Amino acid sequence: MKNKKFITLGFVSVAVSMALMFSSTLLAKSSIKDTQVSRLQALEKFTKVISIVQQYDVEDVTIEELINKALDGMMKNLDAHSSYLTEKDYKRLKVQTDGEFGGLGITVGMKDGALTVIAPIDGTPADKAGLKAGDIILKIDDKSTIGMTIDEAVSLMRGKVGDPIDLLIVRKGEVKPLSVHIVRDIITIESVYTKIINKDILYIRVASFDKKVVEDVTKEIKKRKASTKGIVLDLRNNPGGLLDQAVGLVDIFVDDGVIVSQKGRREVETKTYTAHASNTLTKVPVVVLINGGSASASEIVSGALQDHRRAVLVGEKSFGKGSVQVILPITQTEAIKLTIARYYLPNGRTIQAVGVTPDVEVVPGELKTHKNEFAIKEADLKKHLQKELEKVDGKKVETKEEEKEKKDIITPEMLNKDIQLKEAVDIMKALTIMKG
């Protein structure tokens, strides 16, 4: 009797399971059918609107023009960095990637709907004209930037070498808009350069993340390894660049663990980048300088070093661009630029629209010193021997080696003109004392 009960119960259990499977299959099929119907209804609506516009619009517009406008509007409304690239836009992008072009030397982005300077690139016409990170561009020549896409703005700012351009900008702290006159030039970027502070602090400036950043930084660290007690890594106004170079730069300072993770909707876009002990070059203390012009790859570097407690961050909150874009061709001459993933720092926090907050916040400026005219020091009372100095007309003659060495040094006077850098150096002194 008991066996019969078990057999009956088993049969009922199997029957229920089969019924549930059948039900879930029907639901899945129903869901797919609903999706297909919804898709067809949406496409029907789209086609109907195009037909109505083409029939009744005051202007005679072709079907191709309407489709292009629709694609443009759709991509713009996804996010600030996605866009539809017409044949002209696509060609321009290839020129930017592969060849030389006349431009201003700024990276721009959309912030709160306004065309904003992310950062001027060191030594470019925009940098020399005084454009700053955070400047909002109201007009390019006589054209308003309201409703303008990033690609349209870049197209207007790029042009022939030697051609002038006028930008109307709004700057924080200024009452009235400022007019900035710039002459376009070939944009050539020196991404990495170094200087020495106080004989034993290596200052490394990374202006953007091109394909040689890791190679150049590695070379400089190895060259000065014996005399370096600390490193100041300057990422201010660095608009970003290649992800692999950002990962490689962090790997120079970090032994192991996650550097950055990339998460998208599709599995193929979800990746994790980790550090390797074999790539670590130095264990000396590190201070990183960031500001509102530090974006994308520079935020990955500063944020990862902060999360690993490998560096002290000094300056101002970074820009907050933590998304990944790819160019996807749709025809031989057209493409779309689409955001496919977001970056996440080692502790899981996002950069997007948040940025990286420094450990020590310091606003830019110059240190004002007041000299006491009545103070007399011991050095003023001594008569120093000057025989060892060769003099011509009362001036010391410097050799070429001495001239080069002078260019490679950041003096106390230079530090006083850059209060953020001075704070970084003071923190570095404290870190080296603690390290012993």
C-alpha cells in the first residue's frame, strides 16, 4: 500500500513538473510573441510619422534626410557621448585618429547640457590663449552652442592651420562672458615629461594617454630610480585616452588586485583588468595631482591608486567621465558612436557623473609671500668665497649641462606659483619622513 502511495505521489510530482515546464514554455513563447508585436507596432509608428512628415511638412524633405535626422536625434537622446556619424563626420573622425589636423588643442564634453572644456592640452593654441578646464563655450565664432552636439562643435573648431577663431565663454568667478581669440595650429602633444624637485622628488607630468605613456614613464623612473625618494604624478587637465595605458601606468605602482572593471549589458563588454607584480617598478611614496580637467583614463589611474592606498590625491574633484564608447560602422561611409559600458574602480564605485574626490582638496592659485625688509640672517653677515665661480661681466657662465639641468628642475619660486603642486611636495616630504 505504501509503495502504491509513493508511486502515485511520484506520478503527481512528475505531472506537476511537466505542467510547469509546459506553462513556462508557453509564457516564454508568449513573451517572444509580445516582443515581436511590440517591435512591429513601434516600427509601424515610426514609418507612419515619416510618411506624415514627408506629406505635410512645409519643406520638401527626402526619405533619406528624414531617416538621418531620426538617427541623429535617437543617438543624441541616449547619452551625451553617443552620436550618429554621417559620411562627413566619419571621415573627420578618421582624420583625427590617423592624421594631422588644424585645431585648438582642447577636449570638450557635455556637462549639464552645456558644451564644457574638459581640459586644454599643454602647449597648444587653446592652452596659450588661456582656456581653462570648466569653461563653458557659449559661442563658436557667431554660432550658438545651445543644442549643438560635441561632434558639431569639434567640426566648427577644427579647420585650416593659421585660421583664427573666436570663442565666447563663461568662466566660474567671472561676472561677464569672456571672448577668447585663438589661431588654429597643428596639434602635437608631448604626453610625458619630467622634472626634479628638491633633488630627490621625481615630478612626472602626463598630459594625455597616448600609446607611449607607459613606455615613457617606465624609462624615466628607471633612469632616476637610485636618487628618487618620492614621485609626484601630475594628471591635471588630462582628458584621458587609451585604457591600456591607464591600466599599465597603475600597474607600475601596484603589485596585485583589480585596477579597473568594465561592465556592459552584454557579457563580451564586461571585463576586469588586474595588476601584476612583475610590472611593478617602484615602492616609493606617490602623490597624484588632479582637477576638474582630469577625465576618463586619468580618473581610472587616480581612483585606482586611491583605492589601493598607493597614493595621496591632491587638488580638486575630477570631471566624472566613466563610460566606454565604440565606433560601429553601419555602412561603408557611416557609423554610430555608442556607449557600451561603464568603468568601475577597484572598490566598486563608479566614476560616471561623480568623479574622483581628492584626499586633500586644494584650489589652484599662487602662494603670496611677504618679505620682511628688516630681517637679517646669518648668511647676510658672511662674505662668501666666489673664486670657484667663473664670472663674465659679473655673471656666472653656465655650461650646456648646467643649462639643461636647470630646465629639469622645479625651483621653490615655481612651487610658490602653483599652490597645488607645493601642497603635493609638502605631503611628499612628510611621506618620505614617515617611510624613513
